[in-house]
Amino acid sequence: MAVRFRKDRNKWFATIGEGSDRISRSFETEPEAAQWEAAAKLGVIEKRQEEQRIKEAQPKGTMGHVFVICRGLDWAGKDPTQVNNAQRLVRMLGPTCLPIEVDAAAIDDLVVTMRQLGLNNGTIKRYLSALRVMLKRAQRLKMISVMPLFPETRLLKEPEPRDLVLPSEWLAELLDVMERREQRLSAAVTLFLWHMGCRVGEAVKLNWDRVDLARNRISFVKTKGNLPRTLPIPREVQPILKAMKARGSKQVFPISYGAFYDHYRRATHEVCDRLGLSNDVRKEWVIHTLRHTCLTELAKKGWSAPAISQCAGHKTLAVTQRYVHGSAI
């Protein structure tokens, strides 16, 4: 943790955390920066203490106890998103809920609760994925004999279509917020997604052995639809990759999905506040909006539907059409 003055910005910066978990804020005076740092540091300590209290308070044999075991065995060293989802699920189920009580009817009730909370279809699926991991662990520990039936995907509520396309002015504001917070890795990932149109997971998991700067090519191998593809590197992306290469990391973007998601979400909310954007925009502006925007821009430039589909890694043109807004393909 540190407070320092940056001459190039003529501001004081306070920083807590390290690596992808680092958070920075800028201030006009040193006392303001020091005050924020002290408060943020206290918040980190309180969060860790709360996590320890939660861990110690879980009665053995409950879903809370299973969650603690899964966090140490199934999710150790992995992206924290599923851990966070599982922790919220435990709260929904209740601290004394037993694995044997989580039957098909209880899962259906849980889905209804999540819908009432306004969670979209994709989020519900991720929550159920975390629940499945915990129940499989409970089965291995002989807490339950068989896995309960989960609702079929086709029975879940279909997500509302998203058609938001970002103006370049909003992107500029977003990057300015990230720069002010010294979240330069997140800013680099944002620009990469804006110009490449790939999925977030494809970007944050990309290693340098899949990037050929000499031939100006990027290969996405581990993809959602198991459709590997090789794409040319746009001119705007070349300086981003060169800057990342100088870091010497195995990953092109050494940041976790969870850290990028948190930075991006907070930055978009600040941009909405700055520009006075509506709550509908705030709700619809997600990370995937960058992909929608890129593919829509390709259509406006005259790209054919098959070319856009190949660039996106879609299995069908019907999927691609859902990503292109305001342009016929």
C-alpha cells in the first residue's frame, strides 16, 4: 500500500492490493489520498475477518461447510467468480441447510427466487453450476447418495435480447476512468475486445504462443463453441500487444476474469453517472457489449455475414445475426 505523487498527472495516488487485485484512486491533495488509503485498508482487514468468521461459523455437514471444502479443493487457484456465486447461494439456502435437503423441488424454488431477484438466464446457469460442484463434493463425502435432478436448460427463462452498441465517446470515457484508477491492464483488455470482437475468456486466457506478431496473426484455440480460429491483428491492436509483450508475462493479459469484471463494471457505472445515462443503459452495458459493438461495426464496414461469423467463432449465421444491430447482414 502506498501514497505517491505523479508529476505527469499532477495528482496524488493511493493504492491498495497487488497485481490484478490492485485498486488505485487519484486525489488533489496528499491528506485526501492518505485518508482514502487508511479507510480502504481497514475495509480489506474487515473483509478478511468476516470471511474467517463465516468459515468458522459453518456447522459441519451443512451446505456452508461443503462450500468451505469446495473453496479449498475444487476452486483453489481458479477464477473467484464461481466461489462468489456459491457463497451467495449458501446465503439463499440458509446457513443450516443440509445437502440432503437440496432436492429437485428445492432447486426449482431456488430458480424462482433468483428470477424474483432479477437475475438473467446466464447468471442463473452459473449459480446452478456452482451448486452442482458443491453437491458433487457432498456426494463424494457421503453426505448424499445421489445427485438431485437439475432443471433442463430449455426450461429456464430466456434472456432478454441485448442491442446496445457503444458510441466511441462512451469508450473514451470508460478508458479515462480506468486510467485515472491506474487500471491499465483492464484498459488494455477493453481496447482489445473493442477491436477484436472476441469473448472475454478468450482474451484473458490468451498466451503468447498463440500470438504471431511477425505474421500479424492471433489464434484462439480454447473457445466456447470448440471452433478454433486464426484472425489478423488489426492495426489498432498492434501497439497494445507490443506494450503487453514488454511485461514479460506468459499470458498476454496477466489479469483474472474476476478482476477485469470488477474493474469494468465499476467503470461503466461511473461513466453512466458522468454522462447521465439511463438506468436501462446501465443495466444493459455489460462486458459482452464490446463484442456486440465490434461485430456491428464490421457489418457497417461491409463485411459479409459468413466473414463476421468466422471472426466471432459462431457455429451458425443465426447466432451472428443476434450480435449485429442496426445493420442488415
